[in-house]
Amino acid sequence: MAVSRILALLGIAIVSCAGCAAARAGEADPLVLEAKVPLGNVRGRIDHLAADLDRKRLFVAELENGSVGVIDLAAGKLLRRITGFKQPQGVGYVPSVDALYVASGGDGSVRIFGGDDYAPSGRIDLGEDADNVRVDQATNAVFVGYGAGAIAAIDPGARKKTADIPLKVHPEGFQFASGTNQIFVNLPDARAVGVVDRQSGQQSAAWPTGNAGGNFPMALDETNQRVIVVFRHPPRLDVFAMASGQKVAERDTCGDSDDVFLDAKRKRVYVSCGAGSIDVFDAGGASYQRLARISTVPGARTSFFIPAMDLLAVAVRATASEPAAIWLYRARP
């Protein structure tokens, strides 16, 4: 009887310690799931996201649903839905004019809505496959990738296109380098990363990506002057020197990636993947070691990091086991 009691006590101790270890591991996770915000009856693929920080609202391009969801992040609920789009892909909020820009790939339009009531306030027809939207607050301009190879520059005050930057193929993710005239742009159909001189409106360089293809997501590390690019074929994260295009690091990552973000405060990189995970990398040095792989659900490949709120919002499309929702992860410590 004494032996049994001792074994039982040992067993309890082992279970208890295992539980403590699990708790410690959870506390050490770089991203912790805080909330799931239901999107309601949303079908199919969800594309890019954007945020209005003053109102704490998140915009969700519900591509196959033909709508844009508006999430109240403070209340953790769907506030409203804007409908009537044809495959909305890119969204961008412009604080200077308090307006929401939505790019629709289905009809090539960019539609503009008031930031307070979301009433329609303009439309710009670009051409086929209007896609990624980027807001450059430094120059108060909106840029939209579209067509067989172009980035449109839009004046948000006048609500009209002011210029086209020609490219040889359709652009995917692109980013502005602050303090310079450079735009870095993914050109997967050319197996290259392009460098655009915004002043001349022309592409000034192309960095070949060799056997790597499907380079859709991109982020910039301005502190270390690096361009972070994620590929789908093979699933890989590459880091390039901003000045030369020389490769600094190369790491395997999760499959079917569609967004990548730099958390400058924590010196981390977050990659969201349709294979059903988020990869977290250490951006503090030159090696970019992976810190964690966090499980999500298959198809959850788009995301949006909000540094001011320490939040990573991940778009989860509806599956047999999960409703369409925005999963909110808290970055820590």
C-alpha cells in the first residue's frame, strides 16, 4: 500500500510538473491568441487587411464574398459590412483624408469610402486585377498594383490617378523605403524583386530570385536596411541587403504564405501561411533563426500586424470545423 501511495504521489508530481512546463511554454510564446472575432456568413477566400488606428477598426477584404468587413477591435465584434464589390483584394486607410480605399480585382476599380460612415465618395477605374493597396503617409499618396504590370499613384485629396509606374509583369507585395525614392516590389512572374525609382517613375533594378518563385509577401527592415521576401516555391524566407540586393539570409518557412511583417520593437518577423501556421523569426541578427511555429487553420494565409496595438490579426476563412473569423494574437513580451 505504501508503494502504491508513493507511486501515486510521484505520478501526481510528474503530471503537475508537466502542466507547469506547458504553462511556462505558453508564457514564452511570442504570439498568444487573445480573441476570435466572428465574421458571420462569409464564404470563401479572404484577402488583405488594413486598419484605422484612431477608431481601432480593422478592414477585411472578403474576396469571394464580394464585401469588406469592418471590425471594431475595441469591442471585439463585427461592426458592419460594405458590399457590392467584385473580388476585393486590397484595402488601405488614408488618415489625411479619412478615407478607405478598396481595390477590386474583378473589375479593376478602386472605390473610395468615407472613414466615418463608409458612404461611397469616389471611384477610379484602373484596369484588370487591381490588387495590393499601399498608403505612403510621408508623401500623402496611395499606390495600387494592377494589370499586366503597373503601379498606379493616386492623389487622395483629388481622388484621381496621377501617374503610372510601368513594370514588365503584374506586381504583388511592394513596400516604400522611407527617406528615399525607392519602391521594392515582388515580381513573381519574372522571378525577381524589382527596385523602382519613384522620382523617375521607372524600374531601376531587378534582383533575380533563381529557382525560388511565388514571392508574394514583402516587408522592409529599415533599421538594418534589409528587404524581407517570402516565397511559396519552395516555402522560404530570404533577406536581401537593401542597397545591393545581395542575399543576407535564407530560411525554410511555412507553406502558402501571403503576408509577412516586421515587429521592429521585438526584432521579429511574422509569416502567415495557408498551410495552417504562423512562423516567427528572430530579426535581431543576421541569421534569422525561427523562434516558433504557431498552428492556425488551413487557408488562414493573410494577416495584418498593428505595432501600436501589439496585435497580429489573422484572417481565417470558413471551414467545416471553423467559422470565418479574425483571430487576434497578442505579441509579447
